[in-house]
Amino acid sequence: MKKIIFTENAPAPIGPYNQAVLVGNTLYTSGQIALDPKTMALVLDDIETETQQVMENMKAVLAAADMTFENVVKTTIFIMNMGDFARINAVYGSYFDEASAPARETVQVACLPKNVNVEISMIAVK
């Protein structure tokens, strides 16, 4: 049975999807972009700030499911410019212990919602 996860501490869905779905002990998150959950304004000052907002949004979604980044087993990172990879990776990596970091793929794409530079989704297990 699935349980819908929602928190006001992450951006509200802007379409027919949920922030996350918990099935058994496994959490599947929707992709997060750098929307400020309080104002729903994009945070695009620079790629580091944008990535940090994405990770903070994801942190809030995980918390709503009583999880942390320690529970994350898989991430997918979509980026507009592979030239930003090192800067995105530095911020992303600060949220994980390298020894127990999740599996991951990073893919450059042609376009992302609202023309942002980075979107991240995760799978976590209790």
C-alpha cells in the first residue's frame, strides 16, 4: 500500500504528482528544483545556491517521511550544463558521508522545468 508524503517545508507540487510516495519501507521522491517553499520563487543566484535549495527541499521531503540523507540509496541528478558538474557535486556531496553515499547517475539534459539548471530525485529506504 502506498502512502503519499507531503510537507509544507518543500515546494508544493505544480502538477499531477506528489512530493514523494512511501511504499513499504521505500520512499520514491519526485524531482526537486530550486523553488523556495515559502514563496515558490526560484532560487537561481548561482549554481551552488540553486543546488543547495534543491538539497534543502529534498531534506524536507525526507524528514516528512521520518528519513534523512542516511536513508538515501539512489539519486538521479539532471543538469543543463555538464560544465557545472563539479560545482553541483561539491554542494551535493556535502549532504552525504562519502563512505556511505548512495548510488547515483548524473545526466545532462536539453531542458528542465522552469528552465532551472539542476533537478534531483531520490530513493530512500528505512
